[in-house]
Amino acid sequence: MLVTARDIAVLHQTNLTLVVVERAGHDPIRAAGLLLVHLPSICSKTVRTTGQVWKLSAQVKNHEDPWDELKKIAAHQNTNVKHLFQANRLTMKELARNPLGGTQPPLPL
């Protein structure tokens, strides 16, 4: 629809709002979720005298390395990343403690 001149011309002429979900991976649940998340904002920003096109997307990204995030924090604090890690890491005793209050250590992942 976004590549058809007639459709876009009519959209402009009629001042309608078009919501398009892009890059949801042909997953209707993801598309519906995106719409539900953005719908209140779209409704509040819709103007009757202006045609609008809203393009929603859910890009699947790879994970980010926590060490890289720690490097950013260290750079922001003008310190060495290794020193920052040493100052903030858990001790072996803290790692072995069950955060839910039991006596069993957490299972390794």
C-alpha cells in the first residue's frame, strides 16, 4: 500500500491515518502487540485535518555483551573497566547465596 501512488494520494486527500506494521517477521502476535503498545500514542497524535502514516517495527537484535556496557560506564566515569568490575563484582559467598532465602546455591546456567 505504501508503494502505490493512488493509495497514498487518497490517504492524503481524505486525511485518514494509516498504521503499518513493518518488520514483525510475519508474526501476527508480534504485530498485534506492537499495535497495542503504540495505539494510545497514535490516537493522541492523530489530527483530523492531516493524513498520517505510522510505521511500526519490531527489529530482532542480537544480544549485547555486558562487558561492553561496563566499558561505556567506565569511560563515562573516567576509570578503568577492570577496576570498575573489581569494585562492583559479587564475592563467591554472595554468588553462592540463594536470593530466595533457601540454603541451596543457584543452579549454573
